Amino acid sequence: MIEELEQIQKDALAAIAAVDSETALEDQRVGFLGKKGRLSVAGAGMRDVPKEQKPAVGQKLNEVRTAITEALESKGAEMIAARDAKQFASIDVTLPPRPLPQGGLHPLTQVQDEAIQILRRMGFALADGPEIETAWHCFDALNTPEEHPARNESDTFYFENGKILRTHTSSVQIQTMLKNPPPIRIIAPGSAYRRDEIDATHLPVFTQLEGLYVDTHVTLADLKGTLEYFFREMFGNSIDVRFRPHFFPFTEPSFEVDLKLQVKGKSDKWIEIAGCGIVDPNVFIEVDGKRKQPAYNPDEVSGFAFGMGIERLAMIKYEISDIRHLIDNDTRFLSQFR
Ligand code: PHE
């Protein structure tokens, strides 16, 4: 029986060495180690082996099984390695990868972030208020009487309950002064809504950045210095800034600020970027009337306020000639600002 087992081992190792496919290897495994395989059949002969030879034969049987199993395993590993090597050989690792589409911040977000950073360095803190506002916050408290054209049905979006979509972020001036006593130095970026026709410089939904500074002895010089510094930080020292006398109900005196828009191939044009002025005493009086503890006595405090359009800042910064590009969501346009 020992010789028979040795013969089986010899045959098995030779057969395994000669195999040239993974299926042929599996056939050999079944042929030798399977239930009806040669080694299993031989192993069944154990019961006829005389008792005193059993240990030696049993040990041989185990040795042969181990040898065949190891041969099968190493041949299998060899074949898998060869298959992998063949597959890798056909991959060109020097090929450039397919580019992944890359996103980025919208130019409006970038400009707004930059504006906020500049103003925060000057000590302005972020504030906000609701976009759906009462007419009182948006108009009355801002010294804008019932008959003012901005309050017309044709200029403002009204809800049935009398609330409105805020026409400017100046309502946040009121929200802030109701909640906090002076001194106040805040900026409030956010959406504003007007029933404007869409054209190259107007959208019915746009973004403003409001500013309010209230303290003792705030003057027009502070306002002018703050805004000029802001625009130079934003656009560089060569930007042209122009203050034009204007009228707003909630500031006196009031100004509009223009910046020169220079787009290659087009003639220069002044573009209105902000409204501003010295807070009208009537605003302080109206706010104080609503506060539990009056704090805005116009004889003691003064302030300046400004509101600028973020879309227009972006247009000047990136030389965009049409505001509509900013809402088209065309990646050919947007990908230029990554
Ligand atoms: N709210 C004004 C507008 O939307 C801008 C402004 C803000 C003017 C603050 C003066 C002071 O046109």
C-alpha cells in the first residue's frame, strides 16, 4: 500500500506540473483528492491494512495528501499571477487620466465673500433680517411715507397679508437697531426684490450689501473714507469712484456712488454701485419709538448707511457686460471663475 501511495503522489505531481489551464488544474484536484479521486479510493483501503501497519500507512496517506494539496495550491497561485501579469501588460499606465469635472464658487459668492472680508477688517460685524418683511420695517421706519413711489404695487411684490418681499436690505438697519443699542457697526448681505424689467443691468431678484454705522460723532467724512477705502481694496487703487448728490428718504444728505466700468472693446461707462448717506434723524426717532428702552436720541448719536449691489460689484470686478450671465448657469461662463 505504501508503494501505491507513493505512485499516486508521483503521478499527481507530474500531472499538476503539466497542467496549462485553471480548469485543467481543477480536474486534477478532483481526479486525485475528490470523493472518487485516486487518493480517496486508496485511502478507503486502510480498513484492510493489518493493525500493526496502520500507523505507518496512515502517516504516509497524510504526507501524500499534503504534498498534493501544496502542489495544487502553488500551481494555482502561479497561474493567477501569470493571468494578472498578462492583464496588466495591456494597461498603459502612462496614459493621462480622464479629467474629473471640477466645481467652484459662483462669482457672486466670491465677490460677496471678498466684500465681507474687507468690511470685517474695518470692524463691521455680520447681521441679517427676513426677506419677507413688513412694510413698516421696509418703508415706514425708514422715513418712506405711504405715497412714496417705491411702495407702489408696480414696484414691489406684496403678499395678501400685507407683507412684502423686501425691496432693499435697508430693513436690516431697522431690525438691528431694534435689537441692539449703539454703537453699531454692521453689514448685511442678502437678496432684494423689485418689479424691474430684466435688462443688461437689472434683475428683479438681486443681492445687496447693507452697511450701518451708528455712534457719537459719525460724519460724512467717515462714510466717504470707508467707501473709498472699500472700493480701492476691492478693485485696486486705480478705480475711479464718484459720489453724486441724490435723495433717499432715510438718509440726509444722500449720495449715489458710481464706479467706472471698463470693459475691453467697449467705451468706459459709469455704473451706479451704491446708495449711501447720513442716517436721517427721523429714522432714529421712529426706531426709538418702538424700542422698550430708547437709545437712539438723534441729538446724541449719528450714523451713516450704505447699500451696494453685489451683482454690479461682480460685473466691474470681472468685466462682465451683462448681468444676466450671472443667473444663466452656463458652465462655459461660470468655469472662467474657478
Ligand atoms: N436702500 C437703498 C437702495 O436700495 C440704498 C441705500 C442704503 C441708500 C443705505 C442709503 C443708505 O437703493
